Amino acid sequence: MVVKVGNRTFRNIEQWQVDYIVQNSNKKLTEISRETRLDPRRIGEIVKLLGIQRQRHWKVYLPKTEEVERELRNPYLSHVEIAKKYGVTDTCVAKRRKELGVKVRRKNFDTQIEQQVEQILEQLDLAYIKQKRIDKWSIDFYLGRKHCIDVHGEWAHSTKKVQDRDVRKREYLSKKGYRYLVIYEKELQNIEHVTEKIKQFTLGFPC
């Protein structure tokens, strides 16, 4: 497949991919890349050749003020509570707390990405139990009929120790006959994709 963009000809690109870039140029390059399966640098080239003016998506950071540091050091404030106040992700808060050596008192709260998945389950009219124990393992959402869903944050599941534990958990549940689905943080940039993924996972559930 050959497509001409501006004064350049691109091989192995289809017209629908160019059309998608034009229609969604203000999305993040990583999001466009995921949907079109094109390298972000190639997408950037096409955007420039077409003369499209994009609004850059700047990353939001926690302010480095005394007030923020006091809140970060408060063990009774959850990552999510601080993240919502300053418009950042709970992963961002967790990283700053790790840098400060702050340990947060354990409490019953959801991460932002867990809240997103919970909203999807409710929209799909699926009943669930949160934080269900299966032997030594905790499941974020247990749907019944041996169907389990976990939500993995990018930062929380980035270390080898946690990744090894995730493998052991998956193997244990599989041996016990459970169906196990993991929703990754990056996937939640596309809610429709995650919704369809859960629909396919729960095919055959009673209406």
C-alpha cells in the first residue's frame, strides 16, 4: 500500500490511518499510535506534512510546595484523595511519596483506575464483589462463576518482585479453574476497548 501525504509518499501505510490522524490530531500521539499501529514519530511526520496545528498534551506534575509536602506526609490521606485535588494520577502521588520515604496507612480506598473499571462494570450491569480473597490472593473484582478481574497500575506493577507475584497469582487461579482477566492502566485510555474486553470475558453470563 502506498499513500501520498503532502510532497511525500509513504509505503506500508493505508489511507484510513491518515484519515484517523487528521480526525484525531489533538489526541496524544501515543493514543493515535495505539489505534493506527503507526510509530509516534511517523505520525508526527504526517501531522507536519499536512500542516496540522496540534495542542500539545503537557504532563501535569504535583506542585513542590510546603502544603503539598504536608499532605504527602499525612498517612491518613490516600493517593487518590491527593491526586484528585491536584489533577494528577495516583501513580504520580505514589512516586513522590516513595521519594520522600512516606508509608501510607492502609485503608479501604480504590485507585482511580479501579474506579474507572467499576464504572464500566456498572454500565454493563455486572454484579461483583470487591477485594475478594481467594486463598492468599486478593481479587479486585470477583464477578462470580469463577470470573476474576484485576486492575494493574503501571507504576505499582513495574518491579520484578511484583511481576513475579503476578505470574504466581495467575498460575494459581488457572490451576483452580478460575478465569482471570487483567486490565492494564494504559488500556484505560480507551474506555470502549476495555468495555469490549470485559464483554468478551463475560460472554455467557445471564442477562
